[in-house]
Amino acid sequence: MGHAGEKTGRSAVQELLIDPLTNIGLVRPSGVTKAAHDQQLDRLKDRLAYMSSENLEVLREVIEANPAGPQGDRWPAVITILKWAADIQAPPEDEPRLVTSWLRSIEGRKALDGGYIVELRAWLRKHRRPTNAYTLSLVREKADENMRRRMRIEEAIAAGTAREEDRAWLDAYRKAYETCLEIIAAKDEEEAA
């Protein structure tokens, strides 16, 4: 069931969920116009873009086994699909619009290249306003501090002396970094589509 290259985002939802279900004959629900149905599928791509390829395939199997309509040939309601999807793979914590737009801007690229993307995201999430020159200097200071902490923890891990709370902090930092990359990658994918 796995793929050589993990597909992600809107294109994965299209290729692994929508296209196969349409190809087996699922049609729009009764009383829903083609335009409205197309909009619903487009919203599904946005809402399910976080799912892994494997979990999209599981969701496809669930939908195949539970079609709607008297003939069992209709797409289930979007809300039903979203509930099934959340049961299979919980959606990530929603990012405030400020965070996603800021990280996807040139400022996010600068932060990624400068090594302070995680700290920038944390600052934006906490303060809910754009940075200025002063606050950006604080973000960079925090990034330097965190870099030193990461190096100390990695050295302790290599020596076998790392404390569990330090390992947990490093894991959380790495997850936050991956989230930043996902936010940026979503913009790259939208531009490529």
C-alpha cells in the first residue's frame, strides 16, 4: 500500500482519494449542482491535505465501503468524510492565519535560511502580530539560545547522558521545525499547481 515517494497535500488528495472514487462511479449527491459538488471536492482537498498517503488510501476504502444514496453510488456528505478522516488521522492543530501567511512570505524564507523559523513561528503564535526590527532581534536571540541547547542535548545523547526532559524538548523542537517546513511546502505546492 505504501508509495516509493510519499505524496502530500492537495495533489495527493486528488490522486489517492477523489480520482479513484470518481473512477469507480461515485457521483454527486442528489440535489447538489455540479458546481457545488466541485467546490465541495476542492474544499476536501484543502481540509485533507495534511493526511499521509497511506491514511488517504484507508479513507478511500472507508468511503468505498460506505457510499451514500439509495443505490449506494453517491459521495457521502463532506462532514461525514471529515469525521472519518479525523478518526483515521487527527488534523494538525490549526495555525493562525497570521502564522501561515507570515511563514509563507519572504520573511518565512529568511527565517528558514537564517535558522530562526521555529522561534519566529512560536513568537507569532504567542503574540498574534507581525514582528518588527526589535522583536525580530529577540526571536534571533532565542534561536541562538535554542541552537546551543540543541547542540548540548545532541552531545549528551551521543554520550548516553541525556535526560528524558531534554530528549522530549529536542523532539518537540524537531516537530515544530517539521511543521514550519510543512507550512512553507503547502505554499510551494499551491504555486506549482
